[in-house]
Amino acid sequence: MSKDEMTPAERGAAIAQGKDADRLPCNPNIANGVARIYGCKISEFNHDPKAIAKSQMAAYERFGSDSLRVFTDLFTWAEAMGAKVNFPDDDTADLEEPAIHDVNEIDKLRPADPHKDGRLPVHLEAMKYLKEYSAGIMGCSAGVVGPFTNTFFLCGVDQTLKLTHKNPDAIRRLCEISLETCEAYVEAAMEIGLAPTISEPMSSCTVVSPKVFRELSLPYLKELVDFIHAHGFNPVVHICGQTNRIWKDVADLGIAGWSIDNVASITECKRLVGDTTKIMGNVDPGSIMFSGTPQDVRLKTLEAMREGYDNPSGYVVMSGCSLPVETPFENIDAMMDVVREVGYPVTEEKIDELLAKYRDAE
């Protein structure tokens, strides 16, 4: 495994200023797999803020990736509002029961207090530790789900999908109260000094139509982004699955970065919104990063770089979504090392040379 010549902070600043850098930024998006690197159980994340922060730092020290984020699962905010979450001993938490079972119960819901409710205080405390540990190395981010996605966990996925057609006003009410929770949480995170990142998986075109997204998700996503902007930060947004029909809607929010899944096309995303926002992605986290060989990872990473390196607003090499917990370390090494091998500035000739090299080695 080769070593970097710059810290993520130095690299990001150099690229932003048009100066020399050692390589493109790269974020394998290791997620809860950081527990395997640090040597703790994932369940420790739920109540131990130091475990969250130290695991993130362990991943950076092992791989040299360009991202540190406090985020354990999609259900943290709904849980703080009354949903029940199942905590396996050594796997990612999952939704056990929504907060309500009928739209008549919506008025019982209250926005969560990030300093008191559920695991939110644990996450805020983890942010303080992570900011301390990473000082001078890189900035950190605070993950939060978007209001529309949180609604699905308050009311149940199947029920919420039905309500998008049968009772959209109920969805709006749920989104409004979810937005209050999201805003309170990101405000607390920004006060600590972390930049928010927003995950909106249920807004995917794989889940709902662009029409539903624009009517029931986008207004609240815009309010959240505007709220973050008003506090001097600019978020990255990730939406899983296919998103090509809503790229412009999201990019027009003025976000710092657009993280796209492996089923989306970097080339098309670049063509449509590349002059508006940075593109991040999109090596397949499952069939390549988890199930593939290091050779597969090198080739797919190079192919993604070939598509994205010249995006007008910038590009970050990244997996299409969070990596499975048991993703082999050698595959993460392969992604990081091939980005180092390409170096900076990136050229088509260098990428093509390496593509030929690794294809010949198959």
C-alpha cells in the first residue's frame, strides 16, 4: 500500500486553489465497517461516542481516505421521535417498529431534541471527539437523513408509500415534523463545526416517481439545504439507486456535492449538472467492492475516474453507496492505491495506460 504526500485538508485546499496535489480525493465510504478496523463491535457505536470517533480515525489511519463522518444508520432520527430500532450485537441497526401505525397518530409526534432524545446526544458527543482527533488533518461531516426519508421510518415503509398517493397531506405533515428534527440536529452539528451531509434514499427514482419527489420531498429537502446554507455550510447530498430524472432538481439547490449510486451514469450526470456541482461516485459497493477482486476494483475505479475526472465542478472518487461491513480490506486498498497511481493532475493518457495495464493482467 502506497502512502499519501498530503493530508486531506492540504489536498482539498490545493485542488480548490488550482495548485499541485498528490491525487484526487477518494472516499471508499466504509461506513460501519470501520468497526472491523478499530476492533470493536458495531453495537458499541450506539452508546459510546468515543468508539464512533476512534473507529473513524482508525479507518483514516489504515487507508488514508478523504472523509470522516458521524453516521451509524438511517433510523437514528426516527428512533429519537419514537420509532423502535433493533440493535444486533455486531451488525448495523435496523427498524423494528415505526413511531406510529395510523395517520390519526401524527399529532402525537414531536420533533426530537438532539441534546436529549435517543442516540442523538451520543452522535453529537462523537462529533466533538472526532473534531479533536482530526484537527489539522481534515474537516469532518455529520450525516443526517432527509425529511422525506425519515417520514418512512416514522410511519412504516409500506404505509408511507401508500400515503404518497392516497393521502399526500399526511406525508407533508410528517415531513414538516421530520424537518424540524433534521434542522435541530444539523444546527447542533454545525455549532460543533461539522458540515452536514444529507442521505435521502427514499427519494430515489427507484422508490418513488420524480413527480412524487418534486411534490413531497423536494420542498423539504430545499428547506433543509437552505437552513444549512444560512449557517455558513454547504451540504453534500446522496440518493441511492437511479436518480437521473431528478439530478437537476437537486443540483439546483446549490449543494456542494452530488453523490450518485453505481446504477447512475457519471458521464450523463456530468453532462447535465457538472457545471453546477461536484460529482462523487460511483464504484459498485456490492458486486465490485464487496464481492470483486482487487483487480476488479482497480478497473472499475479507473473507469469511474475516466468518466468523472474532468467534471467542471470537481470530482471525488467514491463507492456508489456505503460499503458492506465485511468488505475486504484489500479491495479498499486497491481503490485507494490506484487513485494514488494515477496521481494529479489526472490525464486521460495516464488512466488509459493503467486500464491497459490492469486489463492485460487479467
